[in-house]
Amino acid sequence: MSIAENLIDIIKEEMAKHNVQVLKSVRLEIGQLSAIIPASLSFCFEVMTKGTDLEGADLIMEMVPLKSICRECHETFEILDYTFICPHCACTDIQTIAGQNLSIVEINAI
Ligand SMILES: [Zn+2]
């Protein structure tokens, strides 16, 4: 619930900043490792925006794969099955560079 709550707060702030009243759609990028389940997020969003200016807006969600860079050979690669090992040199000293967060890409409102 709190994720949807934060999301709604940010959207409201942005809408106020741009002086728009009716939310049409929001595009989100959801990191694979963010532990967010799109179906439950959209359900919470729907429930919490009912009867507000945000009601009926489309929540467009794109999943972002988990990406890492190897500190040893500096190759970037996707993490599959949560295996945190570099596929190029088998090193485990890797750093996650994408796929950890939820981010708002675009807010479409009038
Ligand atoms: Zn490597």
C-alpha cells in the first residue's frame, strides 16, 4: 500500500507544479529487484484514487531487468535467476546498476 501512496503523492505534487487537474496516464519503470508486483500496485492505485482527480488514469508499467557491472572485467550483463556472478570472468565482485527501483518515466495530465 505504501508504494502506491508514495506514488500518488509524487503524482499530485507534479500535477500541482504544472497546474493540471486530470490525470490521464502514468508510465512507470519497475525494477525486477524492487519487489513490486504490478498487479497489486495497479489494484492499490485504483482503490486509492477512487473519487479523486486521479481516478481512471492508466498505469503503464514496464519491467526493467536487473543489470550489473563487473568490477573485475568491467563488462555489463543482465542478472538471471538472481545469480550474482559475472558470466564473463566468474567474478562475484559485481555492482547492480539497474533494476532495483520504481521510477516514474512520464506523467500525462491535462
Ligand atoms: Zn567479470
